[in-house]
Amino acid sequence: MAGSLGNLLGGIYGVAQKAEEVSSDPRLLAGAVGLGLITSLVAAWIPARNAARVDPVQALQKGKFQLLTAGENRARRVLAFVFLALVALTLVYGEGRLIFYGGYFLSIFAGVLMVPTLGLWLAKGMRPLLKAIRPVEGALAADSLIQSPRRTSGAVAALALSVSLIVALGGMTQAAYASIEEWLRIALNPDMYLSPSQNLTDRSFRFPAAFAEEVVKLPGVRRTQLVRTVRVPVDGEPVMVVALEIASIRKEVRLPVVSGDGDRMYGEAAAGRGVIVSDNFALQHRRKAGEMLRLNTPEGPLELPILGTVVDYSDQKGSILLDRAVYQKYWKDDSVNVVRMYLEEGVTVAQMRNRVAAQVGDRYKYFVFTNEDLRSYILKMTDQWFGLTYIQIAVAVLVSILGIVNTLTVSITDRRRELGVLQAVGGLRMQIRGTIWLEAVTIGAIGLVLGWVFGAVALYYALETSARDLSGMRLEYTYPFRMALVLIPVILGSSFLSALGPAETAVRGSLVEALEYE
């Protein structure tokens, strides 16, 4: 918590380490493989079923199967609205995991069902804009999308879902980063830290009590906070117990209170009559203020009431704040992991570093960390972890390119005679290219708009999933508008690039063969 340097860094590493553990679990790997096979079978079964149901008359009429009938459109919309109604119910009665995740999957299904209809509406809405940009090419591109929603809905859906994942991850990144920065400002406010190890995540090295006693007496030190951390099993899981002078923390650090009375909880905890727990501990272990918490100590079981909960990102599994005097009494341990030092006004970190070296430097091994160094180090690590967002963007771009290339290839084959007639009556190659380019960019724009909408929903579920099952952190919902804007040139640019090959194929084919094609 606010008292432990190693805890904080361990907490930031926690999500990455959990992902590594998950990836190495053979049961989860087998489950992932099975899920992938099931998904592949379903993905193949749906097109195969649709192909078997094609009306032979429509199949012989060029382009007819790409249309969506009014009845089918209506059925899709009705089913989507039914799913959305069920999603609304899960939001109201979504305490259970099954109900909550069921609502998440239903929202995805509803979105996918609505893609053809929404794509058709957006294409119709964009037609005047496309005509204004290029009167002939724009109208042809828009009409191609309007007349064949089946052909483009797959690419649009894949692109929209990819963009939604980027928006969700970007929103989580933005919310987590803002929360961590705010927590650093509140919790990590000492001027300098003394640690027995250069590896900030290693808690096995400790200072003896004599070291701390000498440092506390140095001139120029306004206040010190001696911190000891140890993991204790709670509900079968190791949880971080942070032992420190609660009275000192009360004066220098005021962590945001989630539940309980702030003044009372700190006063009672300082007197050893209870513990304060982090919000993520309370969420993951389903504990609340007023309940008794049982801790196993070398002196036997220790039961103390939970006085309240606070926002604390020290450890992914949660943290328990215990007064150091209680810890020393029941654990028979007076060693220290970290010494937090607040300096008197006018005393610099460099001066205090020299005083510490003169007092204990020849007898103890220690490392000095300044407040600025620690903050920059933590934020740098956070930036590296959040760099995974860019991998998601690359995946989305790849999906958009492959999906649009496939869609345009099918479109050109389906419209081969139409394109041939355009060239025969005087259409220029550049006009044909422009038509296909605008069609590709329009597909990208539709997928981008739908992705923004789907992403708003996915972000909510991502934040709830993080709070419920991953870290227990309640992150504020913040839509990543900056990232959404960055995606405009990325997606539209990749859509245009994906159209270059199919466009050249369309204009360089044999005109005679195109006119004969049916």
C-alpha cells in the first residue's frame, strides 16, 4: 500500500504475471484450443448452412443472393432487440458471474445481428457525401454497398469488433493510468526511501530494527514510516499484510475511503483494534466493513474487525493494513522492508543521503530512492505494460486489410460484367479505380463508426470484468476519444491500401471476357 515500495511494483507487475501464469496452464491451453476448434466449426457451419439454403432461382440471378429481404432484415432486428432486452435485465440483476458474462455475449450477438442493417443505413447516409466527393465514382461505390449488404457485412463486422477491442483496451489503459497517477500522488509522497535491495519487487531482504532506529534519529528527518510486508493466507489465497505506523500514515497519507468513516477507521486501526483493507481485497474476497477477518500468525489465529476499505493499488490480490505494533506482537518480527522518510523544510535529498551514509553506510547495505526517481520508474513500467495497446491496433489493421481485400475481390468478381460495361461505354480506368477505392474506404468508415459504438459497450464490460475477476480495481469509465480519433487515419488508410490490388485487377482484365461474363 502507501507504505510499501515493493508492493506497488508487484501490483503493477501482477496483471502481466497473471497472464503469464494463464498462458502456461495446460488446462487453460487445452480449453483455449477446444474453444478455437468450436469457434472454427461454428464459423464454417453458418456459411455452409446459408449456402445450402440458397434459392436456386436467386442463385441463377446475378447478385440476388447478396440482397437482404425485408423479412430477413426484420427477423434480425427483432432478435437483436430481444437480446438487448435480455442484456438490460442482466445489468439490473447481474450480480452472478454467469448472468453478467451471459449479458456480455448477448450484447456481442445483438451487435453482430444488427451489422447488416446498420451498415445499410450508414451506406445510404454516406451516399450524398460520396457523390459530393466524386459524383460518378461515389454514387457507384455507395450503390454497390447498398445493393449487396451480405457481401460487406462480414468485413464490416470483423472490423467493428476489432475496433471495439481497441477502444475497450484503450479505455482501460487510460482509466488505469489516470488512477495510478492519482494514487502515486496521494500514497507515494515521502521525499526519499531506503530499501535493502536494488530489486524493488524483492521483499526477502530486510533491515534489522537497529538500522531503522538509527535512521529515525538523524537530524533533518521530520517523520519516518517503517514498513514490513508479509503474505498471509486468507480464504486459501496469499494476501499482502502491510504493517506500518497507522498513526503516521493518518497524518501524511489519506487514501480515498470507499466505505467506513475515515477518521474513526484510522484511529481504531492505530490503536490495534482492527484492520483497514484495500477495495480490491474487499471485492475479490467479498468482504465488507464490520466483518471479522481471521489471520493466521505464529502466535495463533488473530481475529480483528474490518474497519473500512480504501483505494489502494499496492498488490493485485489486495492488501490489509495493520498497525506495526500489532504485527510485532503476534509475528515476533521487528524487521523492516522499507523506510519512508519525510524531510524537514530546507533539507535536500542529497544532504540526507550523505547523513545516512555517514551514520550507517559502513555497517549496512542499503539503496536510496528519491520520490521523483520512483515515480518516473513506476510510470515507465506502466507505459511498457500499456504498450500492448499498439499490438491490438496492429491486429485490427491486419483484420481490416484482409477482410476488405476479400470483400472487394468477391465484389469485383460479382460485378465483372458491370465493370466491363462501364469501360465499354467510355469509363476511364481511373474512374473504375476510384469507385473501388471509395468502396473500400466506405467499408472502413462504416466499420470504424460501428466499432466506436460497440467499443463503448465493450469498455464497460472490460472495466467490470477487471473489477470483478482480475484485479478488483474499480476504474472510472472514460471513453478514449483521443485513441478513437487516431484510428480514423489508421483504419481509413489501411482500407485504401487494401483496395489497390483489387482495383488493378478490375481495370486490367480482358474487356471481352468481362462482357461475356454472367
